[in-house]
Amino acid sequence: MRNGIAGAATAMFLIGTLAGVSGFVGDYPIYGGQAVRYLVASVILLTITWLLGLRFVRMTPRELLCLVGVTLLGMVLFNVCVVESARASGPALVGTVLGTVPLALALAGGRPAPRLLLGAGVVATGATLAAGLGSGSVESLLWALGALVGEVSFSLLAIPLLPKLGAIRVSAYSTTLAVPMLVVVGFIDAGTDLVRVPTLPEALGFAYLALVVTVVAFFLWYNSLPKLGPGRAGLFAGLIPVAAIITGVVLGVAMPTAYDLLGAALVVVGILIGLSAQRSGAKAAVRPSEA
């Protein structure tokens, strides 16, 4: 359990650093940049899979459908919706909607214990405060709701795959599938200008996003998810805006407001409340296998 908690917390914190580091690649074609990020990550993950001697596993049609769903909804749709929601009215609204992920995962995990549900609600409130309580247009809201669906799908659709494939192969297969999908989206958005030679800061930014935010964070999340179940693991999604605040301070690009600090404190309190809850009978009980 402790390893699962540490892994989930670290994974969501690392994913939360994406916002600050993305400033280094902000001038790069956005969807082409995402394709580059996943391409580098997939090469690293497939190499690790090969070095560990993890053989290719034949999947059933249902498992293939789940894998495509993780990629299409949890990675491609999620990225598209976040980008388009931010384009429509800035990043605050989509950050606010994504702050409800802990509550959504707690409800999706079955019948949550009252204390787990309370903790998820407190985390969602704190994450919403930390994200900025922004307002936006109907278009931005619809894109943000799509991002919420993608974020929840990223976890729930992976759960049936983890006992058979393990965290490394789920990460490797899904990131590999994401590359051609994002190339298509990038071509629609920017035509033949979807990629170019990156500058040195952009190359360093992509290296961080591929290695840390994708390879390390995805593995830690998928390794922790079966141990905790979606309800408890989802609590740590509230760390994403907290990590974004801390990253902004470290990089010297933003200082936290009183609302930011209050939101971060509520996230921590909510996680502690949720983790103190007794497990309910509906918690997912799967054990990952890397064999």
C-alpha cells in the first residue's frame, strides 16, 4: 500500500510539472510537439520492454479495445481537449473541470466509503481553487468536459489490461499507438508545418516531457493504480495543480496567491481524509504482472 501511495503521488506530481515546463516548448507546433513527445517516450519504453525480456502478449478483442480507448481517449482526446479549451478561453476553466477528477474516479470505482467520498470532494475543491476558478465560454466548457472524460478513461480503461500486460507494456503500447494518431491531428491543425527542428531549450523541454512526465510518470501511475484502486489513486490527481504552482515558483515564472495556497492545503487534507477510509467491497482488486 505504501509503495502504491508513493508511486501515485509521485506520478501525479510529475504530470503536474508539465504546465511549467511546457513554456520551453510553447512556440513549437503543439500537436506535432505532442507526437514528438510520445515518439521519444515510446522508443524508451519499448527499449526497456526489450531489455527486461518482456515478450509481446496477444490480446483479446476486448483488451485491444481497452488499449485503443486508453490511447484515443486518455491521451489523444485528452490533449486535444485541453489545448482547444485553453485556446477558447485560457487554461483556468479546463484546470477547474479537471479538478473534479478525484471525485469522478471515486464514484466510478464503485460504492465509495463515505470518508473516501468526502476526501475526494475536499481534494476536488482544493484543486479547483489551485487551478484558478476561471470562467469561460460554452465552447471552452465542452472541450474541458471532454478532457475530463479523457483523464478518467486514462485510468479506468487501463485497469483490465494491467494484470495481463503490466505497467511497462501498457505504457509502451499506448504511447506507441498515440504517435500516428497525434500526427494525423497535427497535420489537420498545421499541415506540413506540424514538426520542425527544435531549438536547444525546446529539445531539453521535450526530453523532460518524454522521459519524466511520460515514461516515469505513466509507469508509476499504472504500477500504483491496481494497488490502490481508482478511488484512492484518484485522490492524488489533485496534486497536479499543486505541482504546477510549485513548478512555477521554482522556475521563477509565477508566485502563488492566497487562493493557490489554500487550494494546496485542501488537497493535502482531502488526500489524508480519503486514505484513512476503509476499503469498500467495490474497490478494484487486480495485481500487475511484468512477467
